[in-house]
Amino acid sequence: MSLRIYAIAYLIFLYAPIVLLPIFAFNDATIIAFPLSGFTTDWFTELASNKSLHAAVKNSLFIALVSAVTSTILGVCAARAGAMHRFRFKAGIMGFIMLPLVLPEIIVAVSLLVVVVQILDLGLSNWTIIAAHVLICTPFCIAILNGAFQNLDPAMEEAAMDLGESRFSAFRLVTLPLVMPGIISSMLIAFTISLDEFIIAFFLSGSSPTMPVYIWGLLRFPASLPVVMALGTILVALSIVLLTIAELLRRRGLARAGVKDEGGFL
Amino acid sequence: MTALITLTGVNKYYADYHALRDINLTINTGEFFSLLGPSGCGKTTLLRTIAGFESVSDGVVMIGGKDMADVPANLRPTNMVFQSYAIFPHLTVAENVAFGLRKSEDLDKPTKAKMVEEALTMVGLAGYGNRAAHALSGGQRQRVALARALILKPKVLLLDEPLSALDKKMREQMQVELIRLQRQVGITFILVTHDQEEALVMSDRIAVMFEGEIGQLADPETLYRRPNSRRVASFIGKMNFLDAEVKAVVEEIDVTVQGLGRLKISAEQAPEEVSVGPAVAGIRPETLGILFEGETTDRKLVDGVVDEVVYYGDMTYYDVRVDGVAQPLNIAMKNLIGRPVLDVGAKTRVIWDERSLVLLK
């Protein structure tokens, strides 16, 4: 009984702040406090007209998309190699790839800044952030994709090759459809990680900030806080829609492959 | 009979592990050939070198007169039924079977559909085309794997322990069906199995492999009746081993066998390189007998005492201690009408015949 109360309290603690987002996004006051003063959609209107915010969101979406695709492609290569091949120092190499998972982001950020600016003598841009985000996202992608590839019968690709397909088309026709749920999960996770990553983006962004960096800048002006709330509301709604789609796809994939459902995100 | 597959001096090394040791082998067109051996003996590796999934470290693999050294698996005239069947779970049964036809662009859709239906009919799955592949039972997956491989009319069908995942009844049924199928399509089948009974039932010829080399290559009857070595004899069926000493080799072989005394056997009951000196004699449990009360025999007899009785219903296996023989003799007896099942400790007489003896390396 007490455990149940604890669990409920835990969930409230976890999700209540998120519930506050839409409440204050529609509240007709610049101060974030109860009681609520009235309903308004002004903040969303303001959001729609804020050009620099749009630029930041666009930056973030671009960075997140490119990072998600790149790190998932790298993840697919690594997970496939790990699951289907034996090679020297496999455990060591795999461990080394997974290392950024436990590396403090501030360390990654500072050292990359030094490498990019001092050693490579390159300018900071979205691409420097993408490079860093790929670095931190790839271990997550590998971890997710490992599960998908480990369930795969290695004879499957051989069977396709035996039936006349080349190595690549065997991968495309058999392996890829079977690990597609994993790929979608991986892209989603990488996208989310990249989208809300702050420290690296803060250090490595050039003239145009990403969304988290821009929001952080806004916090100096309390009056713009409700706009941030409105933005947050849209992002939460979007995440829920995206996750639902991903989960539906994942379940359909599993049902098609006839594999037992072992978890997932929802 | 024409040679279809020739392996010459094939060796395979994995780092410091010698998986295949100097394999020389010829497999004929239309033959049902088996590679039999314990796990880790290299039989699957050998099959995979024929399929093209493993390269040879040394030696030549020829299929249909062509050197396969630079021919990848997808271009070889072989198709394989995998141990796990490797049915594509995201496709239907028909899509699985039609998979190999993707490259045949000269065939139109209705022709392909007809070929798929024919292949499914051949393996007893007519009308299953629209089923999801993952919803099939083990036996049905096996059949789909067969249809998928046979639709391409390969020169050679490679079967990697195809029956090991099935239960006993299903396995026996599939054995018969595979033999029927092989006769029907006339394609060379190469079967990898660790099940000696399966190999004996299905094959025209069997290569028994141990530790990367072929121990004996023969037809099932020769293999069973005249194994050439102790390890082949003990891997295939049961065999009693008796210490022996060859006294003389002339036209016949003069030999003393412990417990049975001095006797003469024909040259074909011994390996070609037999010479005077210590040897091992083998005798199968079912070629020995027990003289039950009221039965008579004109064969030779030796006294013994029942040491162990294992009752199988149709058969009873006795271990009988015989003076001068270190291990009790294993004897298989049919439980015919009127035959009692003897008790442990019963005094009995063992029937034997020198014609069923073999000398082993």
C-alpha cells in the first residue's frame, strides 16, 4: 500500500511540471504563478512571429535530424558487426565506442571546442554541433540497435545470398526490414537527445544558437517566459505524437516478424 | 554416375584451429550424400565451403567442372536449407518461396506464381501461400525452406541438420519425404547430420567425419557392417569391442579373440593394412544372441551371466558377462513369442558367429 502511494507520488513529482507547461502557456499573465488570471493564445501568436526563435528551432531540428540519421547509420554498422562477425579485440572496440555514454558532456564540449578552433582551425557552425551530437548519440543508437540485431538469425542474410542476392541487397531485403523498428527507435532517441542537448550546443554553436541555447538566453527576460512555456507545450505535444507513432510502428513490426513483444517505450 | 562436386586437398584454418584436414571427396550427380559426425567435426564447415559461405584455406572445390574459388555464394549452383530454416519472418510463405526468383527477370508474374504453387505442392503445402511465414509450425517452416531452395532447381541442395529441430515422429516422417523428394527432383542432396540413424536411412553414401577429416566413406550397409575403425564403429550404432591378436594373415586371417578363442575370418572383415599383432575386434549386439530354453542353434556358443537388462518393448538389451572378456557383451534380442525377459544374474549361453566379427584399426 505504502509502495503504491510512493509510486503515485513519484509519478506526480515526475510529470507535474510538464502539466504546468500548457497551463501557463494559455495563462493571461507574464508572471508564472497561481492563481491563473485568464485564458489567452497570445503567447502562441507571439511565438509565431518571433523570427530569431524560428531560426533557433530550425537550427535545432536540422541538427537533430542530421545527427539522428548519421548516428543511426553508424549504429547500424556497429551493431551489425557486433552481432554477426567475430574479430580481434571485439570487446575492447565495442567498449571504446560506448565510452561517450559515460563521458561528462562538459568534457566533450570543451575538448571538442579546443580541437575544432585551436587544432583544426575551423569556424563554429551547425556542423560542429552535429559532429559532437553524433559522438554522444551513437552509443545510445548502438545500445538500442544491438537488441534488434542480436535477435536476428545470422543465417537470414546468408539465406538471401544463397538465393541469389548480393551481400548488400541481402541486407536491404532481409535484415533492414527486420531491424526497422530498432532503427526507428534509435533515430527517435538520437533526435530527442540532440534536440534538447544544451552544454555542447552552448560551447560549439556559431553565430546562430540552437533552441535550448536560445531558451536559456530568453530566461534573462522574465516577460518572455510564457512564450517559452508555449514552445514547450508544442514540443511536448509533438513528442507524444512522435512516440506514439514510433511505438505503433514498432508493434506492427514485431507482429509482422512474429517476435514476442519485449518492452519498448510505451 | 558422373562426378558433380570434387573437393581436392581442401583445408580450412581458423587462426590456429585446423577445421578441415586435407579433404578429398567426389559427390556424384543425383546422389543423396551425407556428412555424418559428432558436433565440431567440421561437417558443417565442409558444407559451407561447398555453398560458398566459407572460403577454403587450401585446396580446390569444383562444382559441375568449374572451380568455385572466385564464385560467391549467390552465384553458385547450390541452394541451402539452413538448420534454423532462416525463413524470412516479414514475408508471406509465397514471398519466401519466390525470393530466389527475384533475379529471374525473364519470368513474368503469373509464371512465377505458378512455380511457387508447384513448389509448395511438391512439399505438401499447397494453398499455404498467403500465410504469414512466422505463423508456421517447425515442420511447415522446414517445408517452406525446402520449397524456397528447390524452386531454383539447383544442381545441389545442401541440407544443414534440417531435421534436428523437429520431434522424433515429425523427423521420421520428414526423412521419408526427403527421400521421396530427392528421387522426384533428381537433384544431388548433401545432408549434414549428427544422427547416424538418419544418415543410414536416407543416404546413398555417407562420409563419417572426425576432427576435420573423413574417417570412412561408404554406402550405409558397408559403413554399418564393415566400419574401418573403432571410432567409426562406436559412432554408428552399438558395437562390442574385444581385444584380439592377429596370428597370421594368409588368404584368411587367423586371429585370437578374447572370450571367443582362436578363429578364422575372411580378409574383407579386416582393414586392408591388417598385420600380425594386437588388434581390436568388433561385433554388433544384434549379431550376438541368447539361447533361450527350448531354442536350438547350430552356431557357436559361449557361457555367460546376465549383468544388466534394459527392456525396450520390442527389444531387450542384455549385458552378459563372459569369462575372459573385460567388458560385458551387449546383446540385442527381439522379444519374440515365448521368450522370457531374463533376470540379472541368470546363467545363459551366448550365440555368436565369426562372420559378424570385424577387425578395426
